Amino acid sequence: MKRINDYVNVFQGCEKIDLPKPEGVAATWLFIKALIGNTSPYASYPFGRISCGPYTGGYSSGYGNHKPNSCGDIDTFDAKVHGFAHLQHAGAGGIKCYYNYALVSPLYHGLGLCQEELGEEIARPGYYSTTLKNSGIQAEVAVTEKKAYHRYYFNGKGILQVDFSNCDLDPSFGPRFSFHASEANMSIQNKTLLSRVVMHGIPLYMAARCDEAKDVYLWESYERIDADTYECPDMEKIFGGAFSVEGTTELQVTISLNSFEEALHFLDENTLSVEEASKSTANVWEKYLSAIEIETEDERLKEIFYSNLYHSFLKPANWGEKYVDFPTMWDIYKTQLPLVFTLFAKEGKGITDTMLNLMEEYGYSPINVNLHENNDSQDQCRMIMEHSLADYFFRGGDLDVDRVLKNAVKDLQYNEKAQSTETADSYTHVLDVACACEAMYQLALATNHTEMAEFFAPYIKNWEATFDKETGLLGASHYYEGIDWNYSFRLVPDMEKRIELAGGKERMITLLDEFFGFTRQPVEQFGDLSHASWEEYNGVIEKHHSFQGFNNEPDMETPFNYVAVGRHDRLCEIMRACIKYIFSDGRGGIPGNNDGGGLSSCYIWNVIGLFPVAGQNLMYLGCPAVEKSKVHLANGNTLEIIAHNLSEENMYVKKVLFNGEEMTDFRITVTKMMQGGRIEFLMCSKPM
């Protein structure tokens, strides 16, 4: 009998998209972002700090042969494996912070830059192996929560070279991708290499241990140093340590944010073999992936589902005192974080505590959260952490509401310019702030913070001024990775008012049908626009009033506008097209930058037939793609979702019941969902 892990293809999304040829409404959707998931098959732990795999300098995780990409076709380069690195992003696009630290290179003939061809790869959750073609060296890596386990098979004597200097992305990509340590030192302690480096303003304490080593030494510029300690005077130089080894050799690597003492503690505790580490982490992955159990006869769909569920649980990374690697909040606040909060109490608590600490440190809610002293950018959105904090609260999370509201007030004051269409850089920022205030208003009401509710109330309706009553769309403004159409169908708290601003229900349906392609011709996907100006980029997009087809985050929730206008049948048609044409199996199975699982978690929600509305106590009831799902909720309750009479023909929803009660408006509150029970979809072959 297969375990859930057996359905996971960790390679999904790591190469150029390879999707079925779209037909029908899916053929009208314009992919504006990179045609690749930007994932990697590195050995990883659920929400783990350490990930390990072959480093080539490829964009954006260090894996593969891809040059920087942001939209259109993917450029490649002659990639060589330089070794096995630790700490990567998961599916991220350009977020101005790249790291592949503690590069381990297996070598035969002295120190130097490793230049290997990648051989056959085997990977599963928590484990990766390959044979390097040039040298024939076999490599295996497995990870646990805090360290990586390496094993290399040498035919005779060899060297394990550890580069602590950060072997950057290929320098030919330009200075944007190049970064060196600002300070560093190294030492040897028994058969352990220690190095403190400051990267992007963050001190990292790295440790590598090889008990089987015949010799241990330090080096600079690939020349041996005859000393056991070394202060690196020139940060432009390459530096590290090395182990002289023979035959089959194992190595452990870990990284601490705090001290060498902690790094050494990580190395000393629970020392395992590669097999033991792999088995242990596989069991942890099985537990996490079992949070949602699906039943379907379609084995391919199971692979796609659990591969996407796996990619939804890689980040943010738990570093103990905080979580990092939110690709950006904009990428994950709509689908990935609500999924994590729904399923996992520990991660929900750690992530939201991190958010509150950051809000207090910055004086506002940052968008980027990386291993970087300050890597924030406010271009994408504003006050988004408030949405996630409300999501966590509605799911029963342990939240210090007084602290949340206090920080939200400061955040609102910081974003004073974004409160009004007259002063905001983008109308989408006005939407962000108004919806955040609504979330804080509801949070305050639910916890009897009456004065705070009254404070946020005046800002709630500011979003209404962003819409043009003549067009029914957002007004003329700057838009990030899209145009006015992509942002005009956001799921605002007052959908009745939104429909009124569109000119009524029939006018809203007309606009939606145009946007989703029911009244448009198929599009031809455009080629590489990576070097285009913003004017050229937007000029291409503006030729089409198109839904982005789950290729990007700005409009992933927009299909659920059809619920508000009484056309659930249209939603079903869109979701069936998504399941059939947009997500697939294999290396090309994710339709765009996965960005920390943002796209993957969107797929997960839609397969089970639910969809969260960020910052609101609301779930939409969609169109399940599997006969049965069992969702194990963070509070210990269980939610069963059953699709009766589901088939290729029976794609429409006739009726939905929650614990026997008909849900006529296709909505359910988050608090009710978290009580558990049974949701039943009665499927049929014709629109109702």
C-alpha cells in the first residue's frame, strides 16, 4: 500500500512549464509571469531551516540551469554543479535576497572550483542523491530539522571542500545577484570546521563535522592555511575549510543564528546516519502531508495534489526564535498562510509571533521577511500582516489581541498616504489598507475591544473611492504585475457594494465574463519580456483584459466573484479548466513562480472545494475535484468534504450541505468550518 510520501514528486515545478494544451476558457488566460515554478528538489524538512542539494548558481534557488526570469520564456546557461549548498528559497521570484551557504564540494585532485555535470537524480521528501558525471562520485544528502547529513562515495582518496564565503549566483547575471560576507572568521575544533560569517547583515554560525577525516584544515583562495584559526581580511576572497577523506565518507552541516555553542549542540544531538535521517524526516513528512487525506481513483491527480501539498509546507522556515523566508507576504497571505493556520497550531503560533515582533521592530508590517537585516519593499502591498493575523484568530489561534491592535494602529499611521486615492501610490494599496482595517475592526468586535473597533471603522469604506462607476473597474493608477482588470475583482468584505459600483449584477457578470474569457478569443502567450521596460511590459498585458490563469498571485481569488453574482456554474467551469489544464505532474507541472507555495496552496484549496478570503471570517464553497477529503484541523477537529456523483460530466454543484444544513449562498464562516463536521457537495451535469 502506498504511503502519501510515495505520491510526492519533489521535482515538480523545477523546469519550464509543461502543461496540457489549454482548451475552452483556459485558452483565453494570459500567463504574465515566468513560465517555470522556480522550485528545487533539495532535501528539505517541513518548514525547516536547512535544505540541501546540488548548487549550480541557477535562478532562483541555486538549482538547475535557469537565468533570472520574471516573465515569458526561460533562458538557460551552461550550468555546472559546484557542490551541495544549504539554505534556499522555495519557488521564489526576484526578491533581492539570494543565499546558498556552506557549499560542500567533493573533489579528487586538490582544492578548487568544482565543475561537475549532474547525473541521474533520485529525490523524495527529506532526501536527495545523484552521481556526478565527471568524477563518478556518488552523493547522498538527507536533512533533519536542524542539520544536513551528507554521504560521498570516493574511489580512493578525496577531499570534502567547504566554502563558507557564499559561492554566489553566476556573476554574469549582474551585481544584483552577487553578495559576499561583510565579515568572517574560521577555526578548527577537533574534526569540526567552524565559521562565523555576516551575510546581508545577519550573523550566521556554520559548523561542518567529518569524524572520518584523515586531516582537517583551513584555506583561502584555494590555498591551504597553516593555522587552526583565521580572520578573513578580504571579503572578496573565497575561503573555507577542507577534510581529507578516503572511500565512503559522511559529513554533517548545521547553521545557527546565535552562537557556535548552539551550532555544536545541534551537531552533537541525535547523530544519525544518512539512512536514519532520511527515514526520520520521511516519517515527519508523512505526518504533515496526512493533514489532508483525499480519496480518488485518479492516481495522477493524487501525485499532483500531494506534490503541491508538499510545496505548500516548505516555508516559512522555523529558526526557533523566529520564522523567515516569507517570499513576500503578498505571495502567500491569500492561500498558503490560511492553509498553514488551518492545519498546524505550532507553525501558526510561531509565524504570527514573528509577525508581531517584526511589526514592533519596524513600526509597520513588512512585506519581505528573509535572512536579511532589512530587505523590505512596499511596492506590492500594504498592511498585509493584519490580514494574516485575523486569519489566524478566526481559526482559533492563540493571539495577543491587545498587541495586534496596538501594532495595527501604528501600521495604519505609517501608511497614512495609502489611506486615500488622492495620495496613494497605487489604488491597490488603498484596498489593502481598507481591508486590513475591516479585519482589525472585526477582530476588535469579536474580543470586546469596542474603542479600537470605533478607531478602525472610519477607514473601512475608503476602498469604494478606488472604483470608477463608468467602467465598473478600478480607476487609473499604478498596478503591480497586472492591470486594473486583475485587481478589480478582489473579494472585498462588502460584495454587495462592489456589485453596485460595477453597475449592478448583470453588468458585473458581463465584466467577469470578459475577464475570464467566456466572451473573448484565445490568447497567444508572449515570449521573453525579462528585459522589457515597465511601459513595454504593461503594453503587452493591456492588450488583453485577461485573468492570469493561476500563473501569478494578484487575481487567484477572483473566480469566486461569480458566487457573489449568483453564477456558481461559471466558477465550476473555471475550476474544472484549472484542474485539467493549469496544474500538471512532472517537472513542468506548476504554472508560474510558486513563491513559497502560494500557487500550490491555491491548487490545494480548489481541489478540496474550499477557498479562504484573506482577513475575513469567510470561506467560499467551490467545486471539489476529488470524491472525498478529510481535513485534520489545527484544533484537533476533523472536516470531511464529500462530492456525491462527481464525474467528468458532473462538474456543477446542485446543492451544498454542512452537517445536514443547506448552504444556499455557497459560503461558510471560518469559525464554523473549524468546528469540523461534514460538507457535502451534490454534483450534477447541468448548471443550476
